[in-house]
Amino acid sequence: MRRFWGWGVEGEGPTPAQQTKLGASLSARFGVDLGPALAPPTVAELDLPTPRVQPPNALAAICTDDVAERAGHTYGKSFRDVWRGLHRDFSHPPDLVALPRDEADVIALLDWCSDARIAAVPYGGGSSVVGGVECAVGDDYRGAVSIDMRRLDRVLEVDRTSRAARIAAGVYGPALEDQLRPHGLTLRHYPQSFEFSTLGGWLATRSGGHYATLHTHIDDFVESVRAVTPTGVWESRRLPGSGAGPSPDRALLGSEGILGVITEAWMRLQDRPVYRASAPARFADFGAGVGAARAIAQSGLHPANCRLLDPVEAATTGTDGSGAAVLLVAFESADHPLDGALARAVEILRDHGGTVDDDAIVARSASDAGERDGAAGNWRNAFLRAPYTRDALVGLGVISETFETACTWDRFEALHAAVTAAVLGAAEAVGAGPAFVTCRFTHVYPDGPAPYFTVLACGREPDQLA
């Protein structure tokens, strides 16, 4: 069962004992006693506002006012959202949750909402961290309906010749890959929310994936998009590329659900990789790691992954506890062995002062199915599990938030210093107690990195949001 108040499913993530141990570790780091963890809410203790609207008979079968569904569709998954859920604040849930079975149902729902002055809020997997799924729409509407697309969950058509597929927008990441696997294909888009987010959500938010160079965003895989809008069905023409003015796909990509409900898309795919190779490097100096990342990004090697973690980030994620910064480089291919590319990458890492242990270098093919994935696999698993740990921290009263940006290489050092100083200064100014900031590169480009900052601060219960 999905957690209605936080990330993922019930029973996953740190156990109460592990959360207590985590609290003790952070108490020592902050120099203060965090105290006991806040118990998660239960459905039985929720007291949601009475729904203000009811569906017409023709739509009753696809609408529900179930308490758990309404609570689970109230918030996304940012720190602010999880904090409010843990503190039992569900003051603005959707009046109804709609579960359309096909595009015709979506059309009928939008027609009803338009006629009855009801806010329609598209909902994919609910992993939004920018408030995109919230139904606090004010008094301009009679009510709000969360339109959950999870029943539109199929790969509808596969064009193996063009290596593309027409895919319904409500399919979750794992289900999508399971349906593409028999065709030997993959979308190869793995955001951190992969398990609990949908194709339509990736398109509506211009999602960034796990792979750090070349095809970093969902935009790179779009051939065409189809959506239901308040004035009818909208669809861009399916093409591999176009030079005819602005791309019409951009009308929907990144629209955050405000222009219509995305129902399906033609997506370009890739053959499933059979060769993989990776190597981690330790750097005593974070700046040297930055230089190595820049050299890799400008080398033309285009690794699938090029992730730099500062020492605190490496320790916090369990990637490396030696006190060094870590740069992970990984390659994959469906066509050829990767020994040459990996060897050149390792040479670059060592040229910039990185320490690469020979026994940490991993190269494998499909015939090595039982072999370990090495540091790349370990980091990927920690990456996907991190939101569970974040929720455990929020339960302990810790402010845990992230923010990402991008800059050119020549400006990174000044940006990093300014962000760190600003965050620590803000924490001190508002009396949030001890705080620290970590940084990692989520993506790297020839002209600059995308630094991703995490701030952890010792909040003051119950004033963490303030």
C-alpha cells in the first residue's frame, strides 16, 4: 500500500530501530538531542473536510471520496509536503479522486469540471516537489477533483523498425520497462522517483533522468505528445525532428498540468544495454574532483553516468566514508564492449589526482549476469532509496530539503561558495540550529555542471516550516 503521508510504500525504508540509530548519529553531528521520532499518521485518525461536490451518475463509477485516496492525493513529496502529512495537516484534500479508464473518460471529466466550475488537477505518481498536485484552489471553484491517470498504464504500440513506442501516460516507470523488455527495448529514463512516477508526469515536469550526460531529460526521447485540454484533444505530429519553427511539443513539456491532461506519447527508445563498465575515483580535494568531472564532460566519451559527490554527500549516502569526494564514471552499450572508453576515463581521473582502485573497476557483458555492478550499482540503489531516509529525517524533526541549478564551469566555484554561505547564514538567522550543506553533480555538460544541493538543519518543533 502506498503511503498517503510520504514517500513510497508502507513497510519500506528505515525501521523504527534504524530511525532511532539515525537520530542518534545526527544528534551527535548537530550537537543537540533530536528527541523521539514523530509517529506516522494512520487513516483512522484523519478527519478530512466533507466533499463539496459529487460526480454525476455517468462518472460515479470512476470517482471516489475514499479517505485514504483523498489524503494520498493532497500533497506531493517535498519536505514541506511530508512535514504537513506527519503533522496530520490535510486541510485541503481533493473533494474527489477520479480514475479515468481511457481518454474518453478524461474528456468527460474535463467537460463536467468545466461546466460545474470545478478545478481539475492532473495527477501522475504524486512525486511532485513543487506543489503541482495540490488542490488548495481557493474560492474561485466549487471544488477540486484530482485526476489520477494510473489506469492508463499500457504500451499501446511498438514500432520496432523506428525503435519507438506509443505509450499511455499513466504507466509507472517499472511497469513501462517490464512491457518494453520483451521487445529488447528501454526508454532508459530513470529519475530518482522512477518507481513512483509516470510517463505523463515526466513529460509535464520535464523530468531529468539518472543518466548524467547526453540524453539527460525526457525531452530527448519525445516524438509526439497527445493531451486532453478544456477545448478539445491536442496532439503534436510524430516526427524524429523538425526545423519548422518552435517545437509544438514544448507547449506540453514542462507545463506542470496547467494546459491539459497528457494521455499518451510516442517515445523514441533504445536497445537494452548488454555491456556495462564503471569506476569510482576518490579525491582528497573537492575542487580536483570538479576539474576531473569537467575533463570527462569535455572528452567526448559521453559516459552514462558522471556523478561527483562532495565528502559529506558521499558519507551521507553511504557511497564512501573515507572523507574523500567521489566521482563515479559509468558506461553502457547495447552494441560494443566498453574497455577502451573506461580505460580513457580512468586515465583522466588519475591525471586529475583521483585515486582509482583496480579492484573497483568493473566491466561486464550480458554473459556476466551474476557479476556485481560495482560502484555504479551501489550508488544507483542508494539514490533510489534516499527519499525513504529523507522521510525518516523529517520524522525526527530535521529540516531536509534539496535544490538544483546549473551554471557554466567558470562560475561553479563562486556559486558553490555563495550557496553554502547563504544557506548556513539563513539557518543561523532564523535560529534553526546547526545545519550543513552538501553538493553533488546530477548532470554534467561540456559547458557546465548541474549542482544539486542538500541542506540538513536541526529544526525547532513545531516551527520547521516557518
